[in-house]
Amino acid sequence: RRARQEALRAEPATTRDGTRIEVAANINLPDQAAFALAQGAEGVGLMRTEFLFLESGVTPDEDSQFATYRAMIEAVQGKPLIVRALDIGGDKQVPHLRLPVEANPFLGVRGARLLLRRPDLMEPQLRALYRAAKEGGALSIMFPMVTSVQEVIALRAACDRIRAAIGAPEIPIGIMVEVPAAAVQADALARHVDFFSIGTNDLTQYVLAMDRQNPDLAAEADSLHPAVLRMIAMTVQAADRAGKWTGVCGGLAGDPFGAALLAGLGVRELSMTPRDIPAVKSALRGATLSQLQALSAQALDCATADEVRALEATLAPAEQ
Ligand code: PEP
Ligand code: MG
């Protein structure tokens, strides 16, 4: 039985009617890759690079970032790897950078906004990434906290310039959809990117105007709030129309019921904490895609997050 479970972990997650959902891991460092693969990760959907800055207490230079990205590419053994460009600010403060103190850091210069203001941070990272890509692997770059088309155009221009200077191959460039503006304008953004990855942690925070870290709001700051689900649906539909794929790398992807709903909404890649992978794969295998589509259509019509959660009882129990 144990052997069967182990074998099942390694299998892809396919719905009963044969739609494959890619299940990937959120990891920060190459030494976490072996555990993720053992849990059944089919790739890395989110490598949070701010960790390299937070851990060390210093800003890693281009060469040391290059070594880390190469090590990660090796560690994932040719599987897809999405590296997120630095997402600093908000809940991810890096004291040694001595950035200006902000009254509202979650609404401040964070993620892509900081990258575009600080070429001294963005350019060494992009150079390190393109140097790593030049040596092979299935690498993609993703930008956090994107709010506008202008930002994407500027970020892509930086990528193109650095890629050309290095003579590196073109690699997919995606953005996180984690701000309501990006979800609402997903059609316009989709024309400029290769993929979307929805960050349900920040998207929930910004759609509901509830601090993701405030313990008094933890119960209400619920990614199953129908307003959040409608934003996700809007994003996936716009991406589909543009022929681009949508993943989810926020916490909702790692919840078996959340994952089932997301698959029903049209999400085709889910990235999560490695330990959540086996249960999510098992939930996805328990239903047909048409059941999940019906489930998610009902969820979009629910009035409250509690009503959405109650739909879980209507899903057939998954086999493990
Ligand atoms: C998110 O916001 O959902 C996300 C995946 O990014 P982070 O949690 O790192 O902000
Ligand atoms: Mg985020």
C-alpha cells in the first residue's frame, strides 16, 4: 500500500476524464528541490528569490545569483522552473537595503515597482537569470506585483536588452496576477506576457482590503470569497482568449478543495508548498473536469465564502 502511494505521488494529476493539471512546488533554495520532487512536484512554479536576500543579510551579486539559479536548474532535473524576480516590500522587508520607510508598505514601492526604480537590483538578477538560461534548462522569469501594461512593457524591454547583450535564448516571461487591476485588465496584459500566475495571498488581501498578516482578519481574509474567485475567473478567461496559460501559486492552490475549484475555473498549473502536493493530486484525480467546472460555476454564484466552502461536501470523496 505504501509502495502504491509512493508510485501515485510520482504520477501526474489527471482528472477522471483525462485533463492533466500540472502540480508544481513553491521552493526558495536548491536544497529544497529533492524533497519537492519526492512529493511529486512536476516542476517549480514559484522560486521566491527575495529569500536569497533575506537569508544572507547581504545583497547577492550577479555571480552568486547565477550559481544559485544554475544549482536550482540542476536540482529540478530538467523540469520547468519559474523564478520570480525580487519581490521586496510589503511583508518582505529587507533591512540591509535601507529602503525608505513607508506609511503603507503594502500599497507602496514593492515588487515590480521597486525593480523598475532600482536597476542596481533588477539588472544583476536578470543578467544572472539569462546567463543561467544560456546553459540550458526549462527556465521562465516571472515578475511580482504588476499593476499596469506600462510596467510589463518596461520589464520586457529590460529582459530583451539584457538577453541580447548576453546572447541568451528567449525564455517565457510571465507576471503574477495579485492586484485587482491586473485581474480586471488581464486581457490587455495577456497580450504582453507568456503566462500568468495568480498570487491568491496578495490578491485576496487587495480585493478584500484586508491585511494578509492581521490575525484579527485571518478568518475573513478568505481566498474562497466569491469576489476573489470572480477575479480569478476573469483572469483565466482573458488568458485563454489570448492563448496564454494561467497558473496559481498562492495558498489556495495548496488546499485540495481550492485546487479542485481552480481546475474547474480553467487553471492548468498549481504551485504549492511541497508537503501539500500529494493531497492536491489526489483531489484532482477524484473528479471529472466537467464536475469541477460545474462546481466552480456554482461557486461563482455563491453569496459568501461559507457558501462556497459548503460545496466541498458535494464533491465525491477522492481516492488516495
Ligand atoms: C501570493 O501573493 O499569493 C504569492 C504567491 O506571493 P507571496 O506569498 O510571495 O506574496
Ligand atoms: Mg504575492
